Amino acid sequence: MKFRKKPVVVEPEQYIKGHEKVPEGVRIDPEGHATIDLGASGILVVQDGDFIITGLAGERYPVHPARFWEIYEAV
């Protein structure tokens, strides 16, 4: 048997370092590093230009721009 991933429509927000609007869920620490707290799963570092995606369960996570354009297309 073969399987394929179900299509999911996302509304990403792009993190731009120094921009006044920071995507929901992204926190800037005192040293200026952007992170997303996953609770018990740990903390993810957000890089300048990363797209912030909200998953089906409401979780938020960063996706590098090259990877984003590889797996997502505009609808």
C-alpha cells in the first residue's frame, strides 16, 4: 500500500527580525533570540525569515523559507 499526506491549508506568518509585528506565539528573549515555547516538548529557535505555521492541533512551529516553498503552494 502507498499513502500520501492529506492536504492542509495554512495561513503562515513570516518572522522578520527587528520588525515591530512579531507572529503570535513567538517570544523574544533578553538577548534578542526569537523562540517558540512548546511546553513539555521544549523550545524551538526561530530564525530571521522563518514562516510560523499553526498545526491542526493549534501548535505553532517555524519552517525555514526554503523548506516552506518546497512543501507549500499558494491557493
